Amino acid sequence: MVDNIQDVGSRMGENTGQTVANKAQQIKDTAVQYGRQGYQYAAEKSTQARQSTESLIRDNPWYAIGIAVGAGMLLGALLMSRRD
């Protein structure tokens, strides 16, 4: 009887360990899947932003130059004020 109880106890321990390992594997797989989906979403959005920016610059080159000059002047003014 004692041997049988120990055998049942060890089997329960093995099953519990396998259950925990299976659950951990499922959680890991889900996390990897969400990570891949997030990466794909970010890659798509950054590609869309790049294409939109390129299109805006091609359609309005003087507008883009104006923004670049304005940003450069603002940055230069900020850096000069720090120097004093």
C-alpha cells in the first residue's frame, strides 16, 4: 500500500511538472506571437510614414526646404543660447 501511494505521488508530481511546462510553453508561444505581430505593425507603420514623407517632399519641395531651414535656424539659435 505504501509503495502504491508513493508511486501515485510521484506520478502526480510528474504530471504537475509536465502541466506547468506545457503552460509555460503556451505562454512563451503567445508572447512570441504578440512580439512578431507588434514588430510587423511597427514595420508597416514606419514604411507608410516614410512613403508619406517622400510623397510630400516630392510634391512640395520648397515647403520641405522651408521646414528644414526653419528647423536648422531654431536648432542653431538654441545651441547659440547655450553657449553664452
